[in-house]
Amino acid sequence: MANKANSLAHTKWLCKYHIIFTPKYRRKIIYNQYRKDLGEILRTLCRYKGVEIIEGHLMPDHVHMLVSIPPKLSVSAFMGYLKGKSALMMFDRHANLKYKFGNRHFRSEGYYVSTVGINDATVKKYIREQEMRDIALDKLSVKEYGNPFSQAEKEAMKRNDKKK
């Protein structure tokens, strides 16, 4: 879908939203063995509700989606459905997650949403490039920590303590 309006009985609509949500405690499991299943589940649930995924990306600790939600469905109702049903479906497919996340809490509470106007190219580009930015930042922020048990580190710590 480019920027073509959709139709209901007597309505033309173009309702696009940028949505971000996270797993409970931002656990970095999405890229691991669950990524394929989670993507499939999210696509299926969106299809069931008539929601089109224009752009989407599963990040290590959050999900970005640019979606078109019909006006007959509120964003909050859709997000409650998407997060709740996807958690139940993931627990059904992967029973071991119940022990990792306890009490069926797979998603954190809340989400981020913003409306997207007719020109959605900027949001699409942001979603596509988010992973590359995160990878680059991770590479830049790698900090080498010294061995706290080495003689040089002990001496450096003593010098810092004397300065205080």
C-alpha cells in the first residue's frame, strides 16, 4: 500500500501508525530462536484484524511496526489484542517460556504509538535502518574492562582511593 486510501461501506480512510513495544524487562530474546515464530504470529494476528503491516522489524529487545489500522478498530484495542494473543501463542508454541517469564508475562506494559501522515517514507526508512544503527552503536560502545585482580589494576585503584 502506498498512500492509497482504503474503503469501508461509506468511508475512505488512511490511518497509519508507528508502533513500538518491548518484551518484559526488555529481554533480548527476539533475535534468538523465537524471531521466526514471533514474526509469523504477528503477521497472522494482524491479518485476522485486517491490519496491514507496511514495515516491520524485530529488534533484539523491541518490535517496530508501521501499520495501517482500520478506523473501526482503536489503536489501544488492537495493541491489547496483538500483545496478549501473541504472548499466548508464543507460550503455546514454546512451553519453556512460561518458566523464563513467569505468570504468562511475555510483554511489558504499554507501548509507543505515533500517527504517520501521508508521507510515511521517513518512518519506513527509520525502521529499516534502526538495526544498523544499533549494531554500529554496540560496536562503538564496546569497553574493555581491566582485570580487577591484576597488580596494575590494584595499584590504579589504590591511587584513586588516595586522591579522594
